[in-house]
Amino acid sequence: MQINEIEVKNVMTKSNLPVSDFSVNPYVGCSHACKYCYASFMKRFTNRPEPWGEFVDVKYWPEIKNPQKYAGKEAFFGSVTDCYQPCETKYKRTRALLEQLSGSGVSISIATKSDLVLRDLDLIKTFPNARVSFSINTLDEDFRKEMDRGVSIERRLAAMKACYDAGVQATCFISPIFPGITDPVEIIEAAKDRCNLVWLENLNLRGDYGAWIKEWIHEKHPELDKLYYEIYSKKSRDYWTALDQRMREYTAKEGMPYLRDDDQHRSAFGDPPVVVNYFYHEEVKKSAKRKQD
């Protein structure tokens, strides 16, 4: 793993994402090396020769002098990197930014595959509407190890519960859903007592990793070749339509609100989580919160 330290002018970047006003990435690159990483396109802007997943640039930025200017806004930590990847243990750039923004009135949302986030719970829970999202797309550790270098699913679920029990809103981000492999119902059953929100996001193969994923499916699960051809070559929606119907029936039976492309709702602590379907990327609209801005 190649790690460099770099200086940047600003770590708070205005966001086009429907869920936030600012994107925050204290690192460039990510040692979790997820095989399906949509952010791998970032490599072309780095001038780094190493493969994606084999390098990290550690960002240093000028101290934020007036953090109150972000009051009432929302910052999304980890849009193209994991803020709590292993090097955060040493460099503490995410911790440093949380300290700089503490008391500013900015809301924060953190996406991670790591339980290192628990180190900063003391700070995170002081932010208004703070939430932490944990990416889980399988309960099968063998499959997980094939796809990423993050901590085990057991540790992610335990960290989700710790956040939830501390009063920090928790999200179970079931992404990406691998057709024929990922079972969202199974994952929700494991997470439903420790999260306020569940996101469902389909696997898309538009990135450079698409060919690798198809090859892996052919080698490990040849019985799924036809299904993946129908979905990703013929652009059939039948699989996602059927899964959508299954999720509607399951959530109705379990008393879970089921929404589509709407990030503004989450359940109260102790209630069943809200489940949101983000299957159709090309149709995702700005959230109701953003429409009101």
C-alpha cells in the first residue's frame, strides 16, 4: 500500500448529490479495494501508477476558520473514499475535521465499512441529525472477502448497533445488490433492530470494474450468466421489478415504511426502519429535502 501526504486548499466540496450540500473526503483512494467501487474513476485524476485500492493520498487542508458558515447544511463524509479506512488510525484526518466542525451547526452523514468510526462517537453524537451508514451487501464472509478488504460483516453489524444505542441515526446500506447473490431480506432481518433506515441499491456495471465482475460471475456462478446477460446486456428490468415487489410484500408484513428515491424519512429509535429503494439510478431524483431548498 502506497501512502502519500498531500496539501489541498479545501476539504469541503459543494455536492451535487441529492443527500447533501457538501462532500467530504479526507483521503484520495481507499485501501478497502472494493471490486465494485464506483469511485475507481477517480484514479484518472490522481497521476498515481498503482492500481485503484493500492494507494491512498492523505489530505491536509488549512484549518477551517469559520465553521459556522456551514450551519444548517449537510456534509456527506465518504462520497468517494472511506473516511475510516485503516490509515485513519494513524493520520486521524477525519477526526481532525470533526473537531474543526464541532459546534458549527452542520449536519453530518458518514458512510463506512469500518468499525473505527466508533472511536469518534463522542464527537459524532454532538452534531445535529448525525447519521452513520454501514455498507453491507451479504452475510456470507467468503463472498465479502472476495469483494472487499473491510472489516467483517459481524463487526459492521456490531458497530451499527453501537451507533444506534448511542442515539446516532444508523443506516444499513445494502449495496451493491448482486442479482442472485445478495438477499436483502436476510440482511434486513439481521439489521432491523439497530438501524433507522435501510437503503437498497442495485449493482451497476458501468464502471471499469464491470468486465471483472462479469468474469467473476462466470467463473464462480456460471448458473447466473444468463441472468446477468439479461440485466446488463439486454437491459431487462424484470429482476429488479420482481425484487421490488418482494420488498414491498416483506416490508408491509413487517410494518416497515417502503419508499422510492426518498432520503428525507427515517424511523424513530425503537421503531422498524424505513426502507428506501434506489434500484433505478437513471431515475433518481433530488430528495424532497433538496427540492425545498
